[in-house]
Amino acid sequence: MKRNLIVYKVEYALKSDPYNLNGRFIKTKRIVMAPYEVPQKTGYWLNHNNVEKKFFKQMEGKENCTYSGDKYRVTRVRKAR
């Protein structure tokens, strides 16, 4: 069985950090998604929403949480190269 995993690069910052001071506070984390978690036919924003949900689950332990994390602010989601 062949599993092609999709790796996304999530850029985030702490909510307590000052907002966007020349990118000094931006941190990155790689999120590995299975193809069934981000079907490529459903659209760009829905896929990134699923990546953000997995990010918050890993970092804060919260289920189905997007844009309302207590500690982190997601600034960018991209496919890793």
C-alpha cells in the first residue's frame, strides 16, 4: 500500500507577540496530512482550514478550532517543498 503524505508549512506567531514587526516573531511548523484529510478537489481554503484544525489540535489540544486559538495566530499556510 502506497501512502502519499502531503506536508504543509504553517507560519504562526504567539498572540502575545507584537503584530508583524518585520517577521521577527514568525515561527514555522510542518503539518503532515494524509490525502483523505485534504482532498485536492474540495478547494484551496477548505484544505487550509483542515490544516489549521490539525495545527491547533497538535499545539493546543483543541478539536475543530480555527482562528480562535488561545495562544497562537496562524499567519500563513503553504505546501512545503
